[in-house]
Amino acid sequence: MKLREGLFLMILPALLIGCSTKVTRVQSDSTMDLTGRWNDTDSRLVADEMIKDCLSQRWLFKWETENRRPVVIIGKIENKSHEHISTETFVKDVQRALLNSGKVDFVANKNERDQIRDEKADQSENASAPTAKSSGEETGADLMMIGSINTIVDQEGKDAVVFYQTNMELVEVESHRTVWIGEKKIKKYVERTNTKF
């Protein structure tokens, strides 16, 4: 028994060293692709390129001639891909790119509006009259952006080509008229030691 305990104590440091983890901090906007799956770089690049295209099209001319910025709301962006994609992160990248352009204004989405309306209801009971915000004064959206992220996987053994296609549409809320359709494609060649995608 003593021999086993002694042997275990000699092997334990080697096991602990073999299981160590090394963490290196990198710039948040650096490009890193460890798995071949959709990642933060894909989200940011797709959002930036699609919004650049969106804002270069003729639909914006209508509001520019009226000398006002259109009010946009982001609707549902569906993940129709084979993998988990945080569409909320992608939506925030889209909002950031649109808002930073200075060419559109935004209103809160449905979930955000519910929180804000709860706050207004609380203020009506608890805030002083001069500081309480009124209900019924919300800005209506002129346009809604909707879309989807899709994938196609072509795999042979350990090698695969993963194709991502992001489609977005900008639709007038009042008329339901689509004023812009955009798409962005990404193709990744991935080699793995295992075969699961």
C-alpha cells in the first residue's frame, strides 16, 4: 500500500503539469478561427459589409430628400444553420454598423420596449412629476430589418467545406414593401482529426 501511495505521489505532479492551461490575451478585434465555426470575426465582418451595401442603395434617397433620417427597428434574425450561432451578438453588430453610419435612427425592439414600458409604469407611480416620462410618446419605426443565417456543409472524411449565407431584408413597416435585399457569403475549408461537424 505504501509503495502505491509513493508511486501515486511521484506521478501526480506530472499529471498536474500535463493538464495545465495557458491563456493569452489578444485584441478583441483580432481574427482567430480555431474550430471553423461561425465566430465573432464572421459576425462583425458580415454586419459591416452588409450595412455598407445597404446604406449605398437608392432606398435611402427618399429620406435624404425629406431631410430626415429613417427610423429602423431590427426584427427577427433566424439561425437556420446547423450550428449554434448567437444571433443576438450578430444583431448588435448590425445595429452598431447602422447607428455609427449616422444615416439612420433606431427604436428599441419588442423585448427592449417591454422593459422600457415597465420602467415608465414604475415612474408614473414613483418618480416626481417633472421627471416622470409619459406613455404614448414612442417613435414609430419606418423600416424593419429581418434576415437569416444558413449553412451548407460538404464533408468527406475529416475534411469539410462549410458555406455560410446571411440574407437580410429591409422592409417598410407601413407598406410592407421590401426596399433592400442583401446577402453575404463565407466559405471555410476545415481539416479536423475527428469527423464531427
